[in-house]
Amino acid sequence: MHLILAVIVVLALTAAVLLASPTRTCARCKGERVTRHRLTKRLIGCPRCKGTGRHYRRGATLVHRYRWTIRPELRDMRDTRKDDN
């Protein structure tokens, strides 16, 4: 029982972190937005983050996609409560 409760708490905290901060500094370019080409040593835009310097955390797209799918349902529930009053 305690193990199940601990897993639920960890999942809830992880989802909260991913909702609050879905991106992190790119590990390849370290936020510099450019990296050196392996053969020519020229500076190029980072292919991993596409030059933004940020990269999505693992699971962030899943959490945000789920949030946007339930958002209309939450809005409908809120509208029905207002109609009742």
C-alpha cells in the first residue's frame, strides 16, 4: 500500500515539474546554440536543439499533450456549473 502511494506521489511531482518547466538547457551545445562540426571544426547551429539552446525534458510533450486534450472537457464542466447557478 505504501509503495503504491509513493509511486503516485512521485508521478504527481514529476508531472508538476514538467508542467512548470518543460524545457532544460541543451546538453549538446550547453545553451550556446552552436556546436563545432566534427570534421571541419566550423561552428554550426546545434542540430539537437535547432539553435534554440533549449531541449524538452523527457515526458514533457506527453504531459502537455494530455493537458491540452482534457482542457476542453474542463471548460465544459465549468460552463455547466455556471448554468446551474
